[in-house]
Amino acid sequence: MKKELSKAYIPADHEDEIYSEWEKSGYFNPDNLDCVKDAEYYSIVMPPPNVTGILHLGHATILALQDILIRYNRMLGKKTLWLPGTDHASIATTTKIELLLKEESLTRHSLGREKFLKRLTYFAQESHDTISKQIKKMGSSCDWSREAYTLDKTRSKTVRAVFKLMHDDGLIYRGDRIINWCPRCQSTLADDEVNHELQHSILYTFKYSKDFPFSVSTTRPITKLGDTGIAINLKDERYNKHLGKTIKTDFVGIPLELKVVADRSIDMEFGSGAVGVTPAHSFTDWKIMEDHGLKTIKVINEQGLINENFGEFSGKTVKEAEILVINKIKEAGLLIDETEIENNIGICYRCHTHIEPLPSLQWFIDVNKKIEKFDKSIKEISLDAVSTGVLGKSKINIIPTNFEKTYFNWMDNLRDWCISRQIWFGHRIPVWYKNNPNLEILNSKHNQDIHVGIEPPEGDGWTQDKDTLDTWFSSGLWTFSTMANAPEQITIQNGKIEIDNADFKNYHPTNVLETGRDILPFWVTKMILMTIYATEDIPFKDVYLNGLVLDEKGQKMSKSKGNAIDPLNMIEKYGTDATRLSVVIGTSPGNDVRLGESKIANFRNFTNKLWNIARYILSTYDLDAKTKITEINKLTLADKWILSKLNNLIVDTDSALDKYQFSLAGENLRDFCWNDLADWYLEVAKFEKTKSKPIILNHILEVILKLWHPFMPFITETIWKELNKKQLLMVQSWPKPISVITNESSTTAKKNFGTIRSIITNIRNIRSQYKVSPTLKIKATIYTKGDLDFIEKSKNIIKSLKTGLEEIAIQEKGEKIKNTVYFNVGSVEVYLEIPNLNLEAEKKRLQLEMKNKNSVITRLQSKLNNEDFVNNAPHDIIKLEREKLGLWTNELEQIESQYNNL
RNA sequence: GGAUGUAUAGCUCAGUUGGUUAGAGCGUCACGUUGACAUCGUGAAGGUCAGUGGUUCGAGUCCACUUACGUCCACCA
């Protein structure tokens, strides 16, 4: 039955309906898939978007690429799981809710921990529904029945278990370390939560006391009260005689003991060339302190006030004390120089307060400590995992491979990881204290009983640590924590995390992690580190990193700049399929993409083209789905040509997708559909009406729908329904090349039809070049030495396809025809008789051709005359070049004789 | 300062392990189009592959240096 489809494809009419059909079918859940018994498992765990997030083009890219992999592997017949989830993102979410509270003139402190968390949880739940709806809008075929949340009960248990495991192994320690402290937020900040801002400051150069042998320079004189050393460059002859000495002095009334040390980081040219080392309030100085065994004196406290024991400075704010110190320096006549300089200063990314580097009692993960069971540190294990493979597992591949360098660089420089945050929302640190008189500020190590455990300790008087864990701690466990579906399944056994269920055995390690290249350092490294440690297995076999989506000018998209493209808006306007294609085609791994709305509109045109291909086929042919293509006994040249092209297309798509070459796969598919199928085969079929066309076209249509499905799930499923199929396209088996034509006949078919195509193209070309009126009929004479047969058979096609030929004469090689336009395709020579031909124009055209061919021939000849080439190049290459030369020379001769004949 | 990436047509980018005359999409221009196509078709113009040097019979592809732009990290006493 022939069938009429609507004139254009309107995505909004189909997408929601199709998605709910998929959901109802249950096939997103691999347990419901009808796979063979020993089918392979394939799994991806979705990088969890922030629970309060809104879908942006970065998500859209990540989701589209993963969905392609998932749908492809599902159609290949694998047990395919895509596990979705969301991240609680403690800091981002806290910031959001604080903004909301601000509108009501509330703060988290005025609200109190309990009420604050209650509001936040409610808010997170509401937002969660928004982001998951948006994930569905993208057509993501993930298994919602297994959805996870980084802060739900099961994930929390995993977090506590891993914390305990690491603590027992001595990897987690509590210590005084220098950290970024925001005095306003009253919290530590991770390094990546600190922004740097350029500002003008005054660089003071002065001596600690009159007779002091060095002068030092600083922009923050107040911190000098905590100096415990002087650092110089080893090569600095002015100072190196003092090396190793400890100098006692009195600085504005405060006694200091300063040890002179040499450090590579000191620039002799900057300031006086000597640096007062303040370990407590500078990261570089902290490192110098560690390297040279200096003391630490803390000047500024967590409230931003000067500590006790600093005489008149104590209790003052940093600003007040700063002024006081400067005045004192000036009064005492110690100041040598004041200059204005520009320097970078750390700013809290949330509230813009200057951060204070402070030593503070925090929880850390020791990345260099040797773990007994591995006899290596987690840092070493993580390096091995990507370089050589670890614990007998194959190595993790990062795609593109050059990002492995970034990974190694990052890992090499990994410092102990501060995992505690003074934020309320998140996984509370599973540590309980007893007999602590000062629980508000947990800064005292004295008189504490400590319990570290998955569950709280029994008995009274225990109080849990007030801090929460860095969000990345729980995201680092994501690939395996998501495999559990109840807290009871998670246990510690033989020093590692065990999850007692089938999913963990079947789907972990996952096959690939697909995510944005920007979070390689933060997230990917931590997943590798944590997972190998906790489960003694890798989290994933491959990592595919996609680039960032930039605007048309190459700038980052952001709401504040107003250059952000909202994918939901695009989906509404152009459809999900077009939006997906626009972030997949024209992108390559790790490289950023520039994307404008016009690109999406362009892919909308293609979806419409595909729709019209289907519409045309369905309305013109009474498709035959019952007869197998292998049962056809007579195929025309064009049939063989398109079928062999289709075979290649399947093979190429497979190989591209297996290598994560999404863009290449998409481009090949588009080329086939648009150029080969629509522009050629369907056009030929208009004139070449054979009985087998309904079978062949049905076959081609089914195959391209299957091949396109991972890329454009909605439109392909919609068309599939129009084919009156009972089963969903999403669970059809992936197409394989057909053996209906042998390799030999397919190559000749492709070559011969290619010749026909070339002849037609040339004729059209010449008509347009000489501005031959479309109504004017012209005559062609075709000479060919060898096989006349295929041209004879394709005569009607040549005539019909917009060539405007009246007559075609085909004969074996004869004499030149005067006053004609000549061209050749391989050994086939074609003469066109065009009435009122402009001979001068034709002469010019032939001259140009001769010039082109001549230059190529000259180059080939000089190459073949080169002795080095002849002696050293591989034989087949030389042979190829000789053949080429012969061919070109031959063609040149023919053009020359035609030129003379004019 | 450390690391890393990019440079190919007017624009956005492909270009697999070195090997036919370096490709695609968009844009531009010309011609055509009343029946599958919010158009579509046919074609044209447009490239010292950033520069210099090297390896090789052969380099867009490998190596070194130079230039320009970018990203990440660290940091500016």
C-alpha cells in the first residue's frame, strides 16, 4: 500500500509521544531486553548533572554522544545499561539557596542548620524533576528505574564505607595544613573555588630592625609578625654567607627567630632578593617551611582577627593591624621603599571576599602514603592505570590520547586532598567525638575520643563532626556506588568495598566515561583514584572527552554575556534530532566547537530531507518487506551500485562508531542519504522502473533508519512506525552488509555506474557552462574501446537525468567529430553536438584543460626521472605513478587532437 | 613559571599508520526548477596546508626552531 506522509516533519508532533512509548516498552532497562544467552554487557554511567542545574549545550553534547553509544550497542544485541543520576553539588546548591534566602532577608546562620537543610532538600527535589525532564527531552534512553543521587541513602552508605576504609588504611588524616579560608563564608575553599583577581597593591621594602642584614619586600606587612625564616637564592652572593644561621630580632615589638634558608623559587631580581617566610599565611612559604623544617606561627585567625600573643595587635582586624604595622615601620625608620605593583589576589568565588591562607584543622587524603595491599600510593596506582594498566587490568584509554599528558601532569603534581568543607549540605563526615569541650570550633586535638565508622557509635555523649565532605569525594565513587540499589548491599570485605548484587558484577567496570574535557582534572582523576583504591578495579575502560561548546565568535557561552544558546529552545524550534546532530557532526574529541543557531537550522533541513526521502519512497512505491533482497535475481547497474555503497556505509559506520568517530559516521550517513540515495538512485529509479525496486527501496530505507537511529532517534522511530512495524526501531538488530552481490561485481558496478555518473555530470556541466537553453536538444556520440554494454543499457538514464540529450550514438572507437565539445571519462570518449556552439569558448576551455594536465604530467615526469625515487620508492608506488603518467598523457593527446579538430 | 592545544577555502571544520590532482558543510556567484523536499537541483570561483630549517624517493601528516592565538594548573614575596 502506498502511503501519504505530511509534507514536512514537525518534531513537536512526535517527540513526546515517541519517548513515552520507549519508556512504556521497558527496553531502557537491560533486564527487559531480548538478548541471546551469553550476550555481552555494555554500560555507561551518566555524569550526574547538578540536581538544581538547567540543561545547557554542554549537557546536550554529553547526553547525545552517550545516547549514540548506548543505542548503537543496544542494537548490536548487547545487554546495555545507561544509568542516570544527579549530583547534590553541595557548594553550587548552597549558593543558589542562599540567594533565594537573601530575598527574604535570611541567611543560613539565622535559619539554623536543620531548617536550612529542610528547605534545601525541598528545593533540590523540585529542581530534580526539571533536570530529569530535560534529560528526557534530549531523547536519552537511560534506565530510570536505576536512577541514583549522590546524596541518597545507598550512595551515602558507600561514602561512609569508603571513608572508613581509607581512614583505617591511614590514608585519611586530620591535620593542620594551610588551606584557603573565606572569613565571610567561614569555610575552607578548594583550590578551584578560589578565583584570582588582579589588583593594585603597595610593595613595602623594609628591614625587621635597624641592624638586620636583610631587607625584605611584602605587600602584607602584617603577616610578617609570623615570619620564621628568610629565604634567598643559593646563587645570591649578597646573602649566601648567612645560610643556615638563625637570627633573633625584634620586629615592631614582636620577637622573631628567623632561619636563613635557600630556595629555588626565589627570584634574585625581585624586591631585595630576600623573602621573609610566613608559613602560616602563604602557600609558597608553607612549602618552604615543609622543605626546610621551619616553625609555623599563626597570626590571623578564622574570624579575620589578629591572634593572641601579638601585643597591641591582638584582637584587631587585619585591616586595622595592617595600618598600625606600617606606621610603626615608618616611625622606626625601617622603611626603605614603597612601590605600587599589580598582583593577583585570591578571591572567594562566591562572595568575593579576600581569602586568607590559614593553617586549619581539616581532613585530608594522603596521596603519597604507601598502601600495604598495593605496596604503592594511590597516586602511583592512578598513574599506572593510564600508562601501563594496574592490578593486572588493561590500561584506561583516554580519547583523544593527548589528554593523557594532561592527566599525567595533573597526577604528578597532586597534593594531599583536603576533603572537609564547612558547608552544611552534603555528606557529613562520618567521625564522632566525645568529651570535647569546644565542639563549635573543632580546632582542639585535646581530650577527644574519636569514632570513625559507617554507623554512629553506641552510647551517649558523642557528637558528629560538623563538617561535610567535598562533593568530589562522592562523585569519585560514582561508577560503582550507582551499581548498588540498597544500602545493605554495600560492605567492607578483605579491605575493599564489596557490592552484593548482579549489576556490580555485570556492569562494572563500565565501558566508557563520556564527559566534557574541562572536568578531566577534577572528576576523572578522582574517579580513577578512588575506584581503584576502593574496589581494586578500574572504573571504566575508555574515557571520551568532548570539547566545550562555544558561541560563533569562539567565546564561552554564559548567561551573563547573553550569548548562550538554550538547547531547550532549540529543541522546540528545530527538534531534538537536529539539535543532537549539531553537537555531534563537525566536532572532534577534545576540541572545542563553535555553534550558532544557523548550524542547528541546517541540520533541521537535513532531518526534513530524510523525512522527504521516506515520504517520496512511501508515496511512490508499494514497498515489499516480505521478499528478501537476496532473492532478487536481476539487479540493474544502479541497483548494484547503491547496494554496494550501502554495504560500505554499514561497514564504515561500524568502524567509525567503534573508534568513537561520531562526526565521521554522521557525515558518511548524510552523504549517502543526500548525495547517493536522493540525488542519484531515486532520480535513476524515476526512469528505471524494475520490479525489484520496491524490495530494494524497502531494504535501503530500513537500513538507513537503523543506521541513523542512534543519532536521530525520534524521526527514525517516527518513520519506522509509518512502515507499519510492530516492534520498536530502538530494539531492531543492527544491519549487516548483504552478500547479494559478490565483491567483484560490486566493484565493477560501482566503477561503471561511476562512469555513467561522470558522463551525466559532465554533460550538465557543459550545458551550464555554454548557457545552452534547457529546451535545446543536443546529440551525443560516445566512443568506447571496451565494454559498450553497460553504457548501452544506461542510455535511457543518461538521456533522462536532466541532460537534455536527444540522441545518443554509441560506437567503438572511430574518427574525431568536427565542431563538437569533447570530454572523456577514463577510456570513454564523449562528443557533444551542440547547435550554434561558440567555438572560441570551447577552445579556451580545452586550452585550460591542457594547461592543467600538462602541469601534472611535468611533475610526474620529473618524479619518475628522479633516480632516488626510482631506486628507493616501493614498487607498487612507482607502478602506480607510471600508470598515472600514461593515463594523463593519453588524455592530453586526445584533448590536443580535439583542439586541433575544432 | 609549569603543562598542553590550535594554526588547512571568505566562515566552521575533516584529513586515519607519510603515498593519486588536499576534502565537506555553510556563505558567495551563475544557471535551472509547477509534483518527494519550510525549497531543491546542477555547476563555478576560492588553498605557498602560519613561517623557517631538517628527515625521506616522497611531508598538510614526522622532528627542531620561530610567530600568533587559546586552555588548564601554579603563583607573584
